[in-house]
Amino acid sequence: MSDLPDESREPREIAELAELVRRETGSDLPAGRLGVLRDTAERRRRALGLADLEAYVAALAAGSLPGEWQRLATRLTIKESSFFRVPQQWERIRTKVLPELLHARAANRRLRCWSAACAAGEEPGTLALLLADAPALAGWDWSILATDLDVEALAEAGRGLYGERAIAGVPPPLRETWFRRRGSLWELDPRLRARIAYRPLNLARPPWLLPEEAFDLVLLRNVLIYFRPELQRLVVERVADRLAPEGWLFLGGSETLWRVQERLVAVDLGDCFAYRHEGAAPAAPRARGPARTARAANTAKARPADGPDRRPAAAPSPAPAALPVPGPHPPASAREQLAAAVRHLEADRLREAERETEAALALDPADPEAHVLAGLLCDLGGRADGAVAALRAALYLEPGLAQARLFLAGCLRRLGETAHAERQFREVVATLERGGGRRLPLLDGRLLPDLGETLRRARAALQSP
Ligand SMILES: C[S@@+](CC[C@H](N)C(=O)[O-])C[C@H]1O[C@@H](n2cnc3c(N)ncnc32)[C@H](O)[C@@H]1O
């Protein structure tokens, strides 16, 4: 009935499953994520009608559950992303990397880019916006390969629909030109999506099926962090093999290749780093090794690289051709959308559940149950911080929600905030013992335990801290 994390020790099968996940996907799940792994495996076991977790893990290990790795990987990997995430990197790509590539590729006027862990397409979408907005690239043959382990995320990328939060970083002129409202979401212009090929690729499982042509720009952001050092080294080696001699590689804003490999060298772009082959056209002052890591670069005072810091007065981008705009969405109330989100979540359709929840929140941001559902989804997506924020929002709106408070306490405990967690568990017990506590009508007894079970769990958690 309940998907709340139990606070007890994980069974042996979960340790075995975590090891299988690491071998299959490269992701080394930290102890704090084992509860999510257990809940996910338990839901999948039920959906498949298997007797117990042991049977599920054994069948997975034996490869006798077709498509199951895909489903599991989708639920375990972290898809946090947004357009223009780490804006200084995009600014350097615009002002420094593209002008250099334009020069290097002037003869054949082709650019090949790769977003190697593209999530739901926010990153390749951002790159497409920059390339489409560069007047000097007009008439060029440019394209982006966008790959990810998660086929559901790729399908979502192909649909190109994003919530307000995902596109908050898009500069208004680009938003006006390249996004169209679709109900509560925004659609990235299909002409940009047509420049992006979305393909599944597991970085942890070579060989990689990639086009032969080397890449001029590779984005490998916020994925190496989930891998162990040996796998990081292997992945970077292979990426280096696919990077053109004049190519550029970007990692996540807080990632570095220091101590990972020596083949590519760090190029200091002032307020961020990129990596290039040794001997690539001298570009910016270079930093190598421990003297200045990418992490340090993030906190360093921003200073311009030697490219122009301001957008040159450019000819305006060509106006987009008129696009067919579908009629308005049928009106749905926030509660209806929330009920639909709950149904999706119960059927393990997380992305749809997220979409409906976001829509419900857009219609009624003061509904505490919508915030609780957002918290559940964040937690399932491995974003415990986001879950805590959403649950706090729910409790701010309605402090008597004991079920939400129990869930918050569990998240805090997993984040190591033991004292705060304990306070919340005590509050749950106090509320329910005095007969208080308002039920969450849509979630009660379905995705959250009922009030009796909530009290039992809170008491048990206080007895076994
Ligand atoms: C935090 S997101 C990063 C998205 C984007 N690169 C960014 O920085 O905004 C991590 C992505 O890595 C993907 N991923 C995890 N393990 C992977 C693997 N072994 N191969 C390919 N992609 C993987 C996940 O599915 C997820 O979409």
C-alpha cells in the first residue's frame, strides 16, 4: 500500500540489486538512495506479479525480464536539468567556442555536436537555440546527437514539451522566437528538434554506436559524478577518441577531469573550464592539473575570456516560419489533474505523473496535496532536497498533514539531518495522539499510509533512530 521509505535496514537483495545496477548503468547508488531502490524494486516486482524481491533480483540478473533494465534505469537515474543550466558555460560557448569552430570549419561549413547524457532534451535544446541564433551559422549544416541511457527521457525530449521551471533560464527573445505555449507547457520549435537526433546510448556499456565523424563539441555534463573513477576514466578516454582535434568538451559546472585522465587538457575560459586535445589551436590561458580545478573555476571571480564578452551587434535572426498552433487545451480543474497524476503514479508512469502535477500546481499553487505529490515525485527521482522543499511548502499551507510530515521526516533522516527528522517524527506522533491530523484525500491509503499506519511508523522511527 505505502511507498514511504521504511527506516529499517535494507535487505540483502537490495545490496545485490545495487551492485547489478552499478554494473549495468555505471551508477554507484549511495546508501541514501537504497530506500528509493527498494521501493522502486518492490513496485516493479508487484507490477510483474513476482513472489518477492529475491525472485525479482534473480530474474533481473538472469536477464529473463525483457525491457526491465530500461524501466528500472529510468526510475533510478537522476534527470535534473534545465535550459541554460550553468549559464556561464553557454555564454562561453556562444562567445568563444562557436567563433573558433566557425573559423576551423569554414571550409566545409559543418558542425557536429554531441550531448552525451541529454536527459529530457534541455541541454541539446539549449545548444540548438544558440546555434540557430548565431547569424554566422546561417546556411551551415549543423546537427546535434543527443543520447541518454533513459529511453523514456529520450521520448520526452522528442516531444519537446517543457514546464515553466525548465525554461526559466531561456532569454526572453529566444523564448519568444523558439517556444510556443501548449496548455500549461512550452513546446520547443519542431524545426530545432529536427536538428537533434535523440538516440539511446549507455555510457557504461561500450561499444557505443556513434557516427564515424568526430564531434566538434561534446557536452558530458553531470553524469560522470554518478560513476566510479575507473568508469569515469574509461568514458573520458572514449569521448576523447571521438572528439575532433579542434573540438571542445564541457563537463558539469562542478566537475573536473583532474586525477581522472591526462589526455585532454583543461582550458580556462575565465568563469568556467572546457577540455581540449593537447595541441588544439591555442585559445585561452590554460590550466592543467591541481593548480586550478573546474570546481575552483566556478567560485572564481568571473572575468572575460579573450573572446568578445558582449553579443556583437548581429543581424537579426530570420523570423521563424509560421507554425500551426493547436486549439486551446480542454479545461481541467487542478483537482482533476492531480487525480490523474495519482493514477499515473500508481501505474508507475512517473513522467506523466510529473506533468500532471506540474499542471495542477500551475492552476492552484495553494493546494497542499499537489505539493506533497511533487515531493513524492522528487524523492522518486532522487531529488531529496527538492522533496524536502515541496513537503515544507505543503506543511506551510496545512501544518496538520501528518502523512506529509512523516514523509518529510524520512527524507530529512536520509539526508543526514537527524535532529530535524526526529523533531518531525515527534510532531507527527503529537498531532495524531491528540486526534489531530488531516488526511490527504487523494493520497491517503494509496501512495501514503493511512493515519493509523502513519502513527505506527512515526513511533517506530523514534524507537529505532
Ligand atoms: C543529471 S542529468 C544531466 C542532464 C544534462 N546533461 C545536464 O547537465 O543538465 C544525468 C543524466 O545522465 C543519464 N545517465 C545516467 N547514467 C547513464 C549512462 N550510463 N549512460 C548514459 N546516460 C546516463 C541519466 O539518464 C540522466 O538523464
